[in-house]
Amino acid sequence: MKIAVIGTGYVGLVAGACLAETGNDVVCFDRDKAKIGELRRGRIPIYEPGLEELVRRNRLENRLSFTSTLTRAIKSSNVIFVAVSTPQAEDGSADLQHVFSAVKDLARLINEYKVIVIKSTVPPGTSTEVQNIIKHETASPFSVVSNPEFLKQGSAIEDFMKPDRIVVGTGDSRAVDVMLELYSPFTKTGAPILTMDCASAELSKYAANAMLATRISFINEVANFCELVGADVDQLRRAIASDKRIGNSFLFSGVGFGGSCLSKDVKALTQAGSEEAYDFKLLRAVDVVNSLQKKQLFSKIKTYFGSLNNKVVGVWGLAFKPGTDDMREAPAIPLINDLLSHGADVQAYDPVAMPVARNIFGSKIMYASRSYDALKGVDALAIVTEWNEFRGADFLRMKKLMRSPVIFDGRNVFAIEQMKTHGFKYYSIGR
């Protein structure tokens, strides 16, 4: 098929590369000419394992191209994916201005039947508004489809190529046939393509992320209580996760969730409820718990030291999760800000997120080129992101580098007995 992808952010770039990988001719459009220039030179603006190789391969095969000319993208395509950002507005709702602007611009260029696929995360009712915008701008035939993405940063390529399910929202049988053909290469292993109305499809993305966020906040609440009664949240997690109705996923305690999806989508769904005079009491609580959880590690550090003046704290992990350089809503940000505001110096390390951190903190902290460099002369280490390279740490080397052997582990990376054996004072979450 001939496909256009509007927007070369995280979702658009992954979708474009993966669709090209299955033999489609894909052109990705972005208004940012500098960004398009970088992509044409093979420079990927985001870190996602496997994406750079995928883009390079499909560029060489002439299946994937990039343009800042919208006319070229629209005229040459049968299916148009809208994958622009829907940032959080001040009231917590999804800001749809980029979606509506992109739809209005592409509608003016439609000259034959097109399938317009909304890939951006949008609240229920958006597809209806999109249809009205397009009808106002063109008399040409078209269909609108809601096709939410369910990608996890760090494994987005595999998620797209081997999905758990594909959701297609539309009332148009012609559009359904197009989407079934387009996605057939991704469903060979039996993943279902679920067709439904647009509102249900739009809401499915918010509901999925809200459920995952709820599980995380729940286990964090339980972890905090475990500390008060002398229980171990890891033991408890194994007990409850053995129940087939519950399972293991998203039941690991820590310092809260971050990233561009869970927090934003919980707030957006809560606000969407308010607009319909419905109060999402549970989701409001999920958001509150997560905000408080991001303060847990600093609270432990402050309680231990009392005054943080002239203390040096090493920080391992800056991205909101392993496998990405994304620091949006990352728990490391409030932790570092609190440490700095209380007089501490910070020495930080992350395998891939250091350039992003420099844009956030500037010269306020020291950036270590290697994990152990962040430990030189520190009074304590705070672990905020559970990168695999931290799990095999050389504890003897760590003790020699640190001024005092104190670790505050926000992701429960190490075993308590292991820390005792090596002579560390060790504080984790819920244990």
C-alpha cells in the first residue's frame, strides 16, 4: 500500500518504519525541516532499540522516505496515519490542536478516496470531530479510523511487529477491509484485529493505560504499608501474582511511573470524565499516589542524613524506565531537584539519557561518563532506573569509590542479604 504518516515523533517514526518493513511504500511528513533533514541523513532523534537499523534498511530499499512537503505525502498515499502529539493541557485534558490542524491541512489536499487513520492518543468523540473537519474542507470520499497504538518504549518495534491485539474503530466496512489487509502481516501468530466503533477504540487506549497505572500505584501503596509492618513486598508480590486472575505484569514497587503515556493518559481520562459530569475517583487516587511515590526516595535520604548541606549523592538512572532516553515525568527529576534545593551535590549517570538530562539540569549537576564515575566520593547512591548493567555491580569497587557505603534503591535492584554481606547500609522500597 501507499502510506503517509503525519508526524515523526515516537509513534509516527516507529509506525512508519514497521509498515515499510512489511513491504509498504511509506512517506513520513513533519513540519520541522531540520528534523526531516536529520532523518534523511540517518540520524534518529529518539532512542529506541532496533529503530535506527529498521529505518536505515527501509531507506536503502526505497520503501521509507521523509518529507516536509505535505502535498507529496498526501497525494501519493491511499492511507494516511495521523501520529502527531497530544500533549497535556493545563487542566489535564488532551490538547488536540495538533491533530485538528494536521487533519485540516491534509483534508484540503484530498482528491480521491483516502483512509484517515488517527494513531494519536485522543479522547472519545475525536473521530467525529475529525470527520466534520474533513467534510468541511473537501467533497472527496474518505473514511476515518481510530487505530490507537499500544507501544512500550524500549520494546516498541517488537510491540508493533508482534502485537497483542490491533484495535480498529470505524463504522465503514470499506475502511475495515483496508485495515485488515494492511495489518494482516502482523497477525500471522494469531493476534486478533478487534473492530469496533470509534469511541470504544479511542477509549480502549486510555482504559488500558489507566489499568496499568492503577496496578503500579496499588503495589506502591502496599509497599509503603509493608515497611510499616515489617513485611517484604517482593514476597507478597510473588504470592498475589501467582493468582492467574492477577499475574505478574506491572506489579513491581518503586518510585512511581513516568514517561509520556501513563500519567498523561490518567489525567486526560479523568478530565474527560469531568466534562461528562463523571468523577473518576479511583484514577484521581492513582495520580495522587504516584505523585507522592516519587518523593519516597528523597524522604528516605533526608531522614537518614538530616541535613544535606555539602553532601554528595550519586544517581544511577535518569530515564523514566530502562530501554529509553525519555525523561518525561521521570522520577529522577523531582529527586534531583529536591536534592539540589536542600544543598546536596549530584553526580548522575544513565546509559542513554545523559544528553536529555543536560537539557533539563544544565550545569547544576555533574554528569558521569561511566556508572562507577558517579560514585567517586559520594555520601550515598540513589538508584532510580533499573538498567540491567546495574544488577551485576562490583560491590567491592563501589565501596572503595564511595565516601560512605549507603544505597537508596528506588527499584529494588539488589537483594537485602546481598547488601548486608557486602557491608552496605541499604534502603529499598517496601522491604
